[in-house]
Amino acid sequence: MMDKKKSLLLLTATAAGAVIYNIWKPVKSDLPVIQDFDLEKYLGKWYEIARMDFFWEKGLKNVTAEYTKNEDGTIRVNNQGVKIKNNKPKQSIGKAKMIAEPNIGALKVSFFGPFYAGYNIMHVGEDYQYALVFGENLDYMWILSRQKSIPYEIKKMYMDYAEKSGYHTQDLVWTIQEDI
């Protein structure tokens, strides 16, 4: 019985901490997302090139995200990676919804039931080969590619934009993408 009480207390404390964090979290300026977004081109598999590290991805390599359309119009998000310390796979399935018009690159993503977070597509490369994605605050940012690497020019452009947007790019984790 004590274990149930401890578990409930821990769960309650975690939920309260998340609420408090979301109230006081760092806020980014209101930056425009891409306005000519094409979801069909965005769907498919992306390799994570860099990220602002957070609890789910800590210590992961070979991180990918795959986006597919569900029958109800939402988007299935399949995030996968491999733990560096023990080579064990890790997977998280979520769902995304468009926030505004279909041509606006603003989505909300959920991996935890009714709780959604912002997923803002700031830039996409020609033919949707590269993407720069910001979260709803300065704690979340991803550089994505259809390949396991990204050209220097694209990396520099995305880094410069992120820095001008208030991100501390020195805190980025550059994802190990092994040839398997």
C-alpha cells in the first residue's frame, strides 16, 4: 500500500512540476513559421542532426522521426533512437495536429495523452530535404535531414537563424548517426 502512495505522490509532484515549469519556462519571440508548408512533402522519415537535449532523448544516438498520416487527418509521429550506453532501442509514438491552415507550418504534438506542445517548422530546404524546427520555447529545437548528415551551408544558415532567434546553439547536441 505504501508503494501505491509513493507512486501517486511522485506522479502528483511530477505533474505539478510540469505545470509550474510550463508557466515559468523561457519564452521565445513570436517568430513566423513557414507559410507555404506542404504536409505531404514533410511526411516520411527524418534523421535528427541536432537537438536541444531533453529527458526523452538524453543519451540517444541514431535518432529518427517518421511522420505518417492517420485516417482521421492527424499525423502519427514515430520517434526512435538507440541508447548510447547499452545499445537498447527506445521508441515513442505520438500524434500531431495542424494548428492553423494546412499551408502554415505550425503543429502541436502529443506523446502524453491530452498534453500537446508546439512544433513550429521555421525553414525547410529545397524539396523538403532539411528542416529547422522550434518548439514552443527556447528549450526545444531540432535540425532534421532526410540523410544522416547536412551540408555545411544549411547547417550554418539554420544555426545563424536559431542564434538570432534567441537559442543558445552552443547547447545543441549533435546526434550520432551511425551507418548501420
